[in-house]
Amino acid sequence: MEKRMTSPTRSPAAVLQGDPRIDFSFLLGDVTRLVRRAYDQEMAAIGLTRSQWHLLVYVIRLQSPTQTQLAETLDIARPSVGTLIDHLENTGYVSRVRDAGDRRVWRIIPTRLAIQRAEEFERAAERVASQAFDSVARNDLTKATALLLTISDNLKS
């Protein structure tokens, strides 16, 4: 790995500029924050926080996951997921049911309310996606997805 030497005449700002990998990483963080903010606004109108909505999406996608599976998928501590599940259960979006094969395990399932409102959630997500990807060609999106998957794989190994 190449070690960068800093010149006494270079300013600290100049030292931190110019590496496209670092610039891309910062841009990726900025874009992620902006997308989350857009989702927050859409979900607030529906009455859910980002965390609640995110968990609810995975409850539907994973088809009756356990609390542990949700914690691993969302990379959130198990007790925090439990708090989110409690709130969603109290507001009528999910239920806990015992696993048929292991009575110690609880499965999280979407309620009729969650399923009825799924189209509303989808429309909200579609509004954000339409805004975010308005002028992005499908081919560019495919390439960007492949790039991000490669970066993800590199960081996981």
C-alpha cells in the first residue's frame, strides 16, 4: 500500500482531497443520509418512524422471521428490535406467534392492518425512488448496483 507523504506546504484540506475512493465514500454517505431523510418524511406522513417502517418491511419480506433474524438482518441489537416489535405490536402492525417447531421461539408476522397498508407503504417508497432516480438510466443503476455489491463483498471479507 502506498504511503502518502505530506508536504509542509500543503494545507490539511489539500491532504484530504483527491483520492476518488475517499471522495466516493463520503458521497455515498451523503446520498444515503439524503435518501433516509426523504423516507423519513414519507413515513412520518404515514405515522411510522424509519426504524419501524424498515422493520415492518423485513417482517413482510422474510415471511415470519424471528426477533433474532430481524436483529441480524437490520444489524440492530436484539433488545432494540424487541422494542420496535413491541411498538408495532401495540399499534396493530405485527403479532408474535409461537414457532410450530420450537415453542421457545416467537415468530413475528404482519397483521391484516400491515398487509392492507402495504400498498400505501409501497407508494411512499415509490415516491422517494422516483425522486432519487429520476434521471438515472436503468443501465447506470444496474452498474452502480454491481459496484456497490462488489464494495460490500470486499468489506465483508
